[in-house]
Amino acid sequence: MSKRQRKQVDNRLIKLFTDRIIKIEHISRTNKQAYFEILFTVTGAINIFISWLMRDSDTDSHELSNILNQILIKLE
């Protein structure tokens, strides 16, 4: 995958998850604070997941899920 393709996939994932959270949480699109909090969280989670996929990590998916969950709990 080229850098350009990777960037397109990243942007689509970020938009997909960000839009979905805004919809589920009934957050106004004019609420900049909430939008950037969501963007921060989504971008971080996606980048962690992509890094995990690209490395032949010894961390299994269940452990990664637990780690991400703990990080998200701290952000609440």
C-alpha cells in the first residue's frame, strides 16, 4: 500500500468512526470541544491498531483490546 493509499484509508476510517460517535452520542457538530476530543481519541485508537497490524507483534487481539479499553477509560 502506498503512502497516499494509506492516508486515504486513514482519513476514511477517522471520518467513519468520528461521524458514528457524533451520531450515537447526539453531539452537535458545532461543539468544537467535543469534536476535537472525539477526533483525538479516534485518531489515537486507529493509529495504535494500524501499528499493531503492521508489526508482527506478540500482543494478541484480546490483550490489545484490553489495553485500548484502559486508555479510553482514563480519558473519560
